Amino acid sequence: MRRRWASTVTAGPDATAPARAAEGAEAAPRERDALPAWSAESTRRFPDALREAGPDRARWRWWGDSQSPQTSWAVARHQVQEAAVHTCGAQNALGTPLRLPEEVALDGVDEFLSTSCATTSTWPRKPAALEFRAMEGRSRRLPPAATA
């Protein structure tokens, strides 16, 4: 995933999807022993691509029209949340869950609401407000969206 996002960030605003940006990128090796080095290299490429691009350059992003900016910074922010969620999932599967750093957890709520839950589209159903509560005590309320 990090290798694909590195390619997308490098491709810039002209990329129309990660698959297109990643054309010609190295596929994961089929040999199990080669996977750790390939994964480490993939992980290294992503922050390198972000540093080279800078935080404000426009980028393709999967979330389309939303309140999140369409920049490298927004891609990096979202990838922090992706990594946090998958790390928690792996820790829970192993029976060794750890708490997320509070800053990551709280920003995750804001990032989720502004990226995954926000849209410029009208709500096609009866208006409803949604409330999200963080374990740390903060909560966010999404007001009813405009209806069609």
C-alpha cells in the first residue's frame, strides 16, 4: 500500500487513480524471505515521496469531494490513520492491544469525519445527526446534511 501511495504522490495531480500512478511499479515478491526487505523499501518510499512533493501540492485522492484538502499533506494524514487502524487490528488479533497515542486517536476522529463522512453530495434520506464519541471523552456531532 505504501509503495502505491508513493507512486500516486510522485505522479502528482495528473494521476487519476493509484493503479494508474503505480503502473510499472514493482510487484511484491512471491518468495516469502524477500517480503520483509520489499515491505521496508515500500515503507521508505512513501515518506520520501511526501518530502519531495511538499505538503501543499495537489494529489489524486480517493475521497473525492469532501472537506479534506486534496494535497499531499491530506494523503499523509490519512495514511497515519490507516496505519493506526491496521496496527490496532493486528495487536488485537495477537491479544496484545495497546492504546493509540492520544494525538493520533483524536486526530483520527477529525480526519474520519472530514474525509470519510464529509461530502458535497446531498443526503438522500430523512435528515439525521450522527454523534461520534472518542474514548478520550471528546465527541463530534455531524449535523443533518442538506436533503435532495
